[in-house]
Amino acid sequence: MGYKIFSIIFILCGLFVMWFAVFGKKKEIKEFGSGIQTNFIDVILMMIYRLLPSIVRKILLFALGLAISIGFTYIFFSL
């Protein structure tokens, strides 16, 4: 039962990220990030993310939300 509730929460988070990628303003998407970088890989990824044009950022955010939703939907139905 706990996995199902956990999966539903993350499915909704994935849907929110997809909604934000489609309907979010350009300035909000540009400021979207992980905050303080804790390791070298995170620094490199955030530098790449900040250098990309906004349309590519929107595509990456949509793909991230889709992957989260599909992954947790699979967990929801398999357990």
C-alpha cells in the first residue's frame, strides 16, 4: 500500500513537471534548477543546462517529467 501512495505522489510530480515545461514562462524555466551544487557532476550538468536555449530546456523538462510519470506508473501497476 505504501508503494502505491508513493507512486501516485511521484506520478503527480511528473505530470507537474510536464505541465511546467509546456505552460511555464521563459523566465521561470531559465531559473529552474537544483539550487546549490554539491558535487562536480552537478556543477557540469547545471552549466550545460544554463547554456542551452529555452526550447531545449523545455524539451528536457518535458522528457524528465514523462520519464518520472512512466517509471512510477510502471511501479504502481507492477506492485
